[in-house]
Amino acid sequence: MKKLSMALLLIMCVIVSACGGGSNAGNANTGTSEGTPAPSESSSNEPVQNEKLIVYTNANSDGRGEWLIEKAKGAGFDIEIVGAGGADLTNRLIAEKNNPIADVVYGLNNMLYENLKKEDALAKFVPSWAGDVEQGLNDPEGYYHGLVKQAILLGYNPNEFTADTAPKDWTDLYKNDAYKGKYEAPTLLGQNTPRLVVAGILTRFQDPNGDLGVSEEGWNEIQQLYDNGVSAVEGEDFYANLANGKTPLGALVSGTLQQKEEQYKVKAGIVSPEIGVPMVVEHAAIVNGTKKQATAERFVEWLGSSEVQGEFAAEFNAMPANTKAVEQANESVKELFTSLKPQEFDWAFIAENMDLWAEKIELEIMQ
């Protein structure tokens, strides 16, 4: 009996030892230490939670904002768009920089983004698609990246003018009596397009000794521009006035041409000045201080992708900055950009002075 008991005890020890070894092997495979539970499979497979984003933009008109909201919703993003003129949005972002409301801003041009960078209102973020953007369009420091190329055009009603009788440059509008009182002057200087029209004239008269870097001759030209034009009315669609003949001459943005032509049944003529046209790029950036950084990064990754920009280009007759999306752009916009010469701009000079130019024009010239 004593020998049998000893044998049973030995067998029990072997069994216990084997069980313990199996447990240790199991822990080694899960990569956890004693007392630390392994993450469950269900938690690793849970979908990413996207918080609601506040998105500032000056590029939400003519159905573009509604289109983006729906597309973003389909991709799992809940966004609220706050739209305003580019200059107004820039000032708002600077005013809010210590307590930001927006998470993402898109649509502004590099002139405005440079001001935001200077005010530390942007967060550095380089999306994966940045390398697909046409060379030279992104911010080299990584704060903003190109979405859409836009040309600021001088357009005319083809029922009022022909290619021969239309002006050949912006300066013709106020120097030729045939156009006086027939063009919309760029009076809404809280918006980006009027500012670029003004910049396109003032930069021709750059003078380090002049008032705000512009010669007296340049300011005289701007005075004539406003004296001989028709003031824009807040809320009125310029293309409607071009189509009905109220102001058959004025500024158009390349990205809205197709929609406007279809809406008003008038195909505007386009002027191609020898000096070139203001050519700008709309960019996307993340607002510095957002409490939703991860969601904002995912949204920007999605927004600037070749798939989304290609769809946007086809829908709104836009010219994408993303080279992989260009093939989806409409042939008409490809032809337009091929025919246009970009006007050379000193963007640093413009960014430094544009707010001061606008203030001088509003206080001294438009009065």
C-alpha cells in the first residue's frame, strides 16, 4: 500500500507539472504578462470613431458644399461647413486662434494661408497624397496642400461683345469708353476673387518707395477702376448680371463656369490678357489647436485623395492639383487651362500688403 501511494503521488506531480507548462506556453503565445489581459479581438476590429468636424471654407457655393457634405457622410465623416469669403475666414481664424472653433479649413489660396502660418493658426500635417500634387503647389513647410487650381478670368456676355470688340485686359475696362459703366468693379473686398483682381493690377506698379509698395500711377489706375465700374451688390450673382446685360463684363472663377453657363444659358466669352491671368490654388489644412486632430487628419487624407478630387473635378468642372486626378477632369477645363497663361505674382509681396490695400481702397477710393 505504501508503494502504491507513492506511485499515485508521483503521477499526480507529473500531471500538475504538465498543466502548468501548458499554461505558460499559452501566455507566451498571447504576448501578455501575468495579470494583464490580452486585448479582445472585438476591440481591435471596432470601426474608427470620427468626431463631428467644423470645416471653414470659401469654396462651398453653387452646390459644392452640399456635395462635399454628402460625400463625406458616405465616407463616415460628419462635417458642418461654415462658409464665408476667403479674407473674412482668414481674419476669423486668426481671431479664434487661442480658442479655435474650426478643425479644418480648405479652399483658401496660398496668400491667405501664408498669413495664417505667420499667425500660428495652422497645424503642420503632410497627407499621403501630398506627393501626387503638381510640383511647387504645396507649402514646402508642410502646413497646407493643393486641392484645386483656379483661374480668375475676365469674362464677357457674347451677346454684347465679340472676341474682337471685348477688352483685351482689365486695364481696358476703365481706359476705353466702350466699357465704362458696363463692368462690375471688385468692391466686395472681403472676398478672395475681388482681391485678386485688384492684386493683378497693383502688382504691375510695384514701387518700394510708393504708398504700400505701389507707385502713384498704380493707385491712379485703381481709382479709375472703381470710378468707371458698377459696384457689386452683396448677395447678387454676378453671372446673372452678365447674362442679363446689367453688367456684361467682370470677374469669373474657372471652377464655376460650367455650372453658371448651364444655369443661365449663356456661355461667357473669356479674355486672355497678354500679361496673363491670376492663377491660384485652393488648399486644405488643419487648424492649430483642434481637439479632434486624429479625425481632422483622416478627413484631410480623404478630401485630397485622387478619388475624391477626381470626382469633384468631373462634377464641378474643376482642374485638380492632384496629378492622378487630372484624367477625370472635363475636356473643356483641360482646354481652358492649356490656353491660359498664369500672371506672375510676387505672393509674399501681395500677402504682406493685401489687407492694407483693401483698407486704403475702402476708406479712400470707394468713398
